[in-house]
Amino acid sequence: MKKAVFIGSVSHSGSTLLNFVLGNNKNCFALGECYAVFRPHKRHHSVAAEGDFSRACSCREKSCSVWTECLEKGESGFYSHLWEKYDVLIDSSKHISWYEDQQKYTEGIGKVKTIVIYKHPADVLLSFYKRQNFTENWSVAYYRYYSEFLNKWSDSVVVSYYDLVSNPKEIAEKACELLEIPYVEKQEEYWNGSYHLLFGKDHVLNHKKFYIDNSWKETKFEIYSGALKLFGELEKRKVKVV
Ligand SMILES: [Zn+2]
């Protein structure tokens, strides 16, 4: 049966990286944050929705044929359209309501699997802080998002960003096994793949390696206690490699 994998995470937590790793397989297609081309809410989304993908798709082609065809099928039809060519679609839109709608549209056609990726709340806060997009309440949003996602899809595979970048091969292999999707040797070397990924932080393709930045450990942010507790729960549930 055809499959869709929904990636759940808050911003700045490695969802694009995970999408590339899971999608680096000829049977799989990495969609990126595809919801935004169907539900545009920023200027660069609208530009893509009008057919110019030069800033939206990782292929950088203005008239990307893949997404031009998907746009014609609409948000309720493009999964089925892509399933004619690929067995597995990996969606990192992250929006819970979008995933709920896709689950409805594809009922009886495809099977949904879910995976969550997370960082420490202080690490995510540091990313917002660096982009001058900082609010004190942000760790509350972290708590709410992961709680809601895991309430809805309680059997989600849980992956720590730090484990993914420290043991990419082991984590990729194990995640694919748990998601019941194909894994091929060296799939984690995502920089060798070719993609049509929408709106993700595709500059990671230039890195050609995995690296860890531990500077968040020096931060002194006030973190909502619920977020810290949730991080602890994610740590307990995460995929472990021996
Ligand atoms: Zn493209």
C-alpha cells in the first residue's frame, strides 16, 4: 500500500534534514513544507502558488514540472498523483490541521505513518533568538505542539535531532524500519540525492555532512517547565541505537 509519512516538529528542529534523509530513495518523494503552496500565507508562497517555483522548490527551476502538475491536482489530489510514481511521500509541513486533512483525503488509498523530531527547548529558543524572532512564551508553544501531535498520533516514531546528526546511518535505518518504508545503503548521505522539496531550509544540501552545535547549552533562557518535562518524555520514547 502507498504510504505518507508526516513529520511533526516545531520550527528549527531538523525537519527538513529528516525529510531529505527519509526521501533520499528512488521509491520515496520528499515534499518539504508543501502545505504552503496550497495554503499560501506569505509573499514567497503566493509567488509559487502562481507558478513560479524558482525560490520555492529545491530544484530552483522557475517552472518546476513536478509542482506545476501537483498544483493542478489541488491539495486533495496531489498525493494520489505522486503515488502513481512513488510508494512513499514524506511531508514536513508540520501543521497538524494540514495532516488531518491529508489523512481524510487519502483514506482507503494510502496509509499514514508519523514521525516526530525534536531538539531541547533551549536550542530551539536560541534559533529564534538569533533570528530576532524571540518571544518568552515560545517554550509554551513547544509544549503545546508536541503534546497535541502525540495525542493525535500516539504511535509516532520519535527521533532526537542530536542522535540523527551523531549516528545518521543507524537512526535512518531504524526510523525507516519502524515506519515500514524502504532504506537503501548510504541513504543518510542526503546531499547526494536529487529533490523537489518545497520551502524547506534546503541550504543544508550544501553542508555535505552532519554537525552538532552545542552553544545552546550556554544559554540561560527561562523555559516553561511543561516544555522541559515534555523533552524528558521525548527522550524516554526516542528511537535508540545500541
Ligand atoms: Zn522542483
